Amino acid sequence: MKTETNLGTSLDPWYDHYAARAAGLSASEVRALFAVASRPEVVSLAGGMPFVAGLPNDRITGSIERVMATVGPQALQYGSGQGIPSLREHITQVMAAEGIQASPEDVVVTTGSQQALDLVTKIFIDPGDVILAEAPSYVGAIGVFRSYQAEISHVAMDDNGLIPEALEERIITLRAEGKTVKMLYTIPNFHNPAGVTLSSDRRASIAEICRRHHVLIMEDNPYGMLSFDEPAPDAIRAIDDGVVYLGSFSKTLAPGFRIGWVLAPHAIREKLILAVESAILCPSSFSQFVINDYLDTTDWLAQINTFKGIYRGRKNAMLTALDDHLPELSWTNPNGGFFVWLTLPDELHSKAMLPRAVKELVAYTPGTAFFADGGGGQNIRLSFCYPNETDIATGIRRLSTVINGELDLINTFGRGATTSVSRETDYTAPPPNIN
């Protein structure tokens, strides 16, 4: 009989040469779904892809042409590891809308906020260190934390976001166990995946708790400007300038530019610049110049308002469809962002139900993707940002057929009846990311 090591070596001659941390580089449990979900007949309520078709293409084309005509050689060359100064100035103006007063000198431009997340983790986390994160948390962050061999400890949240008392209790308990608690990772605005927003009073409490216990806060805010009815409270960074703040143009402009940023205290900023230079030498000069020109020449706030109107309409379509087809279930009602968090009956499991959903031509992201500890089986993340309102209504109707069908099977044949159904659909092809 072949041992696991022999089997691995026969498939990959370098199997026993990888660093231990490579074991944390694993595909999301739902990645293989997306090749199937990309078929045109499938309504995908899964991926958090912004509606880039709503952008003013003529303005973006104009920015590209001006960049090539005026600073083309510079835009096509290597640049600074920190990012071009004029774009960093614009970034401080974007953050000012959320109450953050910052100097461009403390901004580091990155290849999307995902790289920012990776670099902050890289410079702070040793194997075995604890990172606190909301329950649930962003799947991309969980993947990064695992790749650096961190222990992820979830902290409870409710409709008002992360619960401060639960946070402090978790810090005290973990340290009593002798563990090193380094960081809190949080998405306070229009949370991915839960859709909720951290209340203003809780922001102050969380900042005070982390300051007192010497826990770094990494505040990730890709959706903060995409509010529907009223703006989110000021950022935690506006309360405490020791917070490391992550931002991105991926949701408010376009992810294809791959431009994000970190705002960090001086000492952390210096290490981040070195980390950027070590990882990629510099972020894309071309993308930075194009975005800088776009911000110079376009009413970008008006464009964000256009996006807000589109996403508000799509969210309302989703909630209306849920009311019509699944009134017995519960879900969050986000005031911005991209996501609704649906809670299933106890008898159902979102991951086990997924193959049947794909067979019924609707896709979603199971809640299990957003927990490091195996939780989330009774939850589904539904994304309303990309499909139009008609497709959203169709997708929810199909989802209701799946859920009610699963419940009928259980009521007729018992709890184990859904297992065989879950095996009917195979999805094995590689997909795009789920964000």
C-alpha cells in the first residue's frame, strides 16, 4: 500500500520539499463551482464582482489616451514602491469622506487591497500567532492568514457588527491559554459576507479594547463609499490613528486596475514599503497614472452615486424576491455593499445543498467558506452586485425551489435524504475568484 508521502511524491516530485506554510495555500472549497456557474444559463448570486459595465468607458478611455500622450514612458516604467505622490494625495481625499485625516506620506499603494492584506499579515504574523476575525469573515483574508500559519479565532457579531464584549472576552481567554494575540481583522462597513455595519459606539469601544490590550486593528474597507440610505459611521482609523487601514479602487472604480492602498503609522509604513519592494518591486505605474488622471478629470463622486443607485435597486430586488419566495427564512438587510447573508433552516446545510442548486441553474456561496472553524453550514452569501434585477428574481425563485425541495426530501425520507442528491452534480473545473 502506498503511504501518503509516496502517493504525493508520485503525483508531484517536489511533494516533500515544500515549506510547511505551503500547506495553508489551499483552494476555496467552492472554487470548483464557478466554472459551472459561469455558464450563461446559470444565475450566479455567488461572486462579489462589481458592475463595471456601469462605468463611463469614454472617460476611462480618455484617461488612458492622455496618460500615453503626456507621461507614457513614465507610466510604462518601474516606479516607486510606495506609489506615485499625486495618486496618494487623491487617496487621502477619498479617505477624508470617511473622517480620516491623513498625509500622503503615510499611504502605501498596493496591487489591490488583497496584497495589502497579505503584506500586513506578512510583517506581523509568526506561525501560531492568533488573528481575531468576525464570525463570519472574508474568505480571502482567511486564505491569507492560513498561508502564514496563523491561528484564526472568530468573534461573534450581530446586526450591529462585531460585539465588543465578545472581543475582549476572547482576548483575555486566549492570552490566559498562553497564546499570542497579534491582530484584529475587521470589515466594519457593509460586511463581506454578512452585509451588516458596525455601529458608531461599538467602533469607539473596539478601538479602546484593542488599544488597552495592545492588539493591532487591521480595518478593511472596500465597500465603505457604497452606502444606500445613509453613510456609514466614520472609520475606526478616524478614532485611532494607530489603526492600519486598507482601501481599494476595485469596488468604486474597477478591479482590473488592481490598485489598493494601506494607510499605516510611520514605522509600519516603512516596513510595508520594504515588503512591497521585496514582493513586486512596485505597483503598476500604468494603472496608477490612469486612475490619477480619472480622478483629476471626472466627477468620481457622481459616478459612485450612480453605482449606489444600481446596487440599491438590485438589493431591493433581492429582498423583494426573498419575501415572495422564502418568507419563512431570515436574512440581513444591508445599507450598502454587495451582499445579503441568508440563514437556512437547521435541517439544511448550505455546502451539501450546493450541487443541487447548480443543477437547478442557480449558484451561491456556502457560509462554510467564511469560517475557519467549520461553521456557517446554515448560511448562504447572496451577491446582488453583478446580476440584473430580473436575473436576481429568477435566481431567488430557483433557490427557493432547491430549498423547498430539500426540505420535502427530509420530511419524507429523513435527514439523510439530501446526501444522495448532493452527489448528483460534479463540479471540478477551475473557476474565477469569489471575492
